Amino acid sequence: MTDRLAVSQAGDSAFAARQFGGRRGPAPKQDRAARTKSLVLTAAAELFAARGFRHTSVKDVADRVEMTKGAVYFHYPTKEALALAVVEHLYAKWPTLLEETRARKLSPLDTAAEMLDRAALAFRDDVVVQAGARLQLERPHIDAELPPPYVDWTELLTGLLSAALDEGQIKAGTDPAAAARALVAGFFGMQHISDVLEQRADIVERWAEVRDFLFGALRT
């Protein structure tokens, strides 16, 4: 049986802190500046999620927060910098989610399921997550270095499924890496279909269908 420390460390290298390439504005030195920067980021995320990168301008963002373009440029010197900031916030969400999930001390297989359940809620409710997902799809149109999507999730789930295999939670002979790739394909394919057809209003229900099928096939 795998000890709980090993389970808690499964996939630890996933969601590692990343430094994305690209220009950035100055770090805010006062609470008011930090709040303003956060408002600009949220407005940009809302517009990116609804319109995409190509059909959102810095003026659109400035108008949404009732600021001048110059004020927006002070915090984010380019539209690409805004896109990078949104994607960075998306990537920063998953480690927090993982820490909260691991605090519940679930089994490795239940940790994997809980992470994906909570990710489904994030895709439904969090505009920064929604915007980050759309920006990843529009990578060819963004002149900035974005990290490859899906890799961290695959690594995390591979580690958890390896631990689950050691604990006898999943069927003997299961390839954890192949199973992780199938879960990632099932989850992110499902969320994209839910977005296209229902603006993710049904994502929790659609994920439950995919989850029950895939996890049911894995469990002993």
C-alpha cells in the first residue's frame, strides 16, 4: 500500500510556478493600484471570454472600466500583456485547487475525481478560467509565449493514478499515463463542447456523465 505522504506528493511537479515570457507593467506598490490592476484584468478576462483576443482592443478594456487607454497601458503595456496576465491567473488557480483538495486527505483516485469536479465548477463560474481557455485556443494569433495546455493536468493525473494503482484502487494492468491522457481528453473535450453548445451552463452535468463512465471503467 502507498503511504499517504507518497499519495500527497503524487504529481507534485505538475502546476509548478511558471514565468511566462512577455512585457509586463510595473508591480503595484499601493493597495489602490493593486485593486485597479485587478479590475482591469477582470474586465479584459470578461471581454476575452466573450469576444476572443482578436476582437478585443485595449480601448474596449478601458471603456469597460471607465479609464483612459493610457491608464490601462500603465498597468499592462500591450494587449499581449493582458492576455499573458489572464493565462497566468488561470495557471495559478490549479495549484490552489490542488492544495485545498489534498487538505481533505482523500485517496489518490478520489483526489483525481475531486480535482476534475472542482475544475468543472471553475470553468462554469470563473471568468478568468473561461478567458484563459479561450486564449489558449487562440494561441496562433497571440504574439506571446503561452505555456502548452493540458501537460500539467496529464502529469498530475498520471501521478495520482500511479498511486491509485499501487493502492489497488484501479484495475491491475492499467497504464496510468494512458488513463491520465484519456481523462484529460474526456474532461477538456467535454468542457469545450459544453462551451460551444450551452456556454458551459450544463458543464457540471456533462462532466458527471463523462466522470462516471471513465472512473467506472478504471475502478476495481
